[in-house]
Amino acid sequence: MMKKHLYFKLFLSLFLFILLFPLILVADAECIGDFDGDLQVGIYDLHIFAMAYRSSEGDENWNPLCDLDSNGTIAIYDLHDFAMHYRDDCRGSLSGTVISDVGGPPVEGSLVEVKEGITLISTTTTDAQGNFEITGLTYGTYDIIVTQSGRATSKAQDVHVISSQTIVVNLVQKEVNVPTWETDPPTISTTGIVEGVTLSGTVTCSVGVIDDSDIKYVFIGINYFPSELENDYNTILPSFDTTFFPDGDYQVTVVAYDMNYNCSQLTLNVTIDNGNSGAVPVAPTYLWPVSITLGENISFFSTGRS
């Protein structure tokens, strides 16, 4: 009878927490509240939590997994944390589109493989619109590899899947240059810019590419996917001044094509932080910019700063 009463109070507390604290949370690397390891926070996890509720280290029903605030006691604050994640689905997913060139059309029937190292995790096939989706992935870093007979292989390298989120990955899969040549995609490495780094001042980045064929194109972009093939054989990229960019989060994308149009793309999430980059420009005087458009064109106006 007391156990039923405890369950009722926990369910009531859980309901009130969800009702009164409608917070939008950012998913963590770990799956908070998933005590049974199924990557979902549900009724079985609540049962485990209820068994350990109001216990402390050394008690017979103590369960360290339920001590979410790590203070040695499973109490109201742990229930609050658990309630905030109740019904979370901690499995991540991937979706995207495969197109035959930067302007399309879509590629139907390509095999999309998700690999962790050399281990195959999941597969699917692109539909008539070139779209694909893979669900049920655990938090981690994967390679997305797209293959089809008569086409080059495309790879999105080191894609970070985050719990409870869908990561979008779009790829270009061109027709092969020479059908008898190999179709293994390049492997990209970088120095100077790596995943999660904070950049400031002037940055120099070098890119290394390993491939069975000669590399035809290597290029880099910040917050954009290159829209055309640029003939650039240099893998030592010129230094760039990060103070030209507002402080904030950016994506640095490196793309490499070999002579058979096998392609790899590596996207690195970075932060630019130079502190205060100068005084805000004053409003211009005796200047009246006017723009009239009958279509969808757009223009930008700005003043310089030292």
C-alpha cells in the first residue's frame, strides 16, 4: 500500500514539474534519466527511480544512477531533473538529400551507409527526391557513405550525431569520370582548425587528403557549402583574419574531389571569439539610401569600422 502511495506521489510530482516548468532543454551527450539503457526515458526508468527515491549512499535501495545532482542523496532535485527529461527519446537521427550536382537533379536509388569506423551501423536508400532518413542512432561520430553503380562515391566524414536531435547531411554524388577507375572517397584531415575549437586573431589551417587517386579539387568555406567546383590544388590554405567575422558559432566545411569525382566533405563546428572588435559605427549623416525592387533581389549596406 505504501509503495502505491509513493508511486502516486511521484507521478503527481512528475506531472506538476512538467506542467509548471515547460523548459526547452538542449540535449546532452548522455541520456539523462535513462536508467535501463534503452535510450528512452519512460515508465521503466520511473520505476527504477521510485525504488531509489529518498535513499542515500549506504542505504539498501541506493542507486547511484538516480543521484542526478551527485550530492549523495536521491531527493526532490533529482526528481526535478528526471521530470525535465521524462519521455525523452535520446536516439539521434540523420536525414538529407543526395543530388547529382550542386544544382541537382536528385539521385534516386543510392545506398546510404552509416559507419562507425569500419563497423556498419545502418543502411537505407534514397527515394525519388534523393532524400534519406536514418533513425535510432546513439550519440557518436559517424561517416555517411553514398554509393551507386555508375556514380562516384560521396562521404560525409566525422558527422556528430547528438541525442534527441536530427542532423541534416546533404551530399553531391556525381557520375564517375572514368568507369574503370576506383570509387573510394578521399579522407580529409586538418590542422589549425579542428572540431569544437575557439578561434581568434589570424588563423592558419592546413588540410591533408589521402586518396587512391590524385586529388583534383580541394577547397574550404565558412558557413557555406561550395556552390561550384573551384580548381585549387593547394592544401596549405592561406591564413585568414577572424576579426572580419562577428563573434559566434560557425561551420568550416572542407571538400575534396579526386580525379574520378569521388568526394569527401568534412564539417567542423567552431567558435570565433575576439572579444570587443571595436566601437559600433555611428549612423551616417547626409546619406539617404533608397532601394526599390520588383523582384526578389536584395542588397546590403554597411559602414566600415577601424
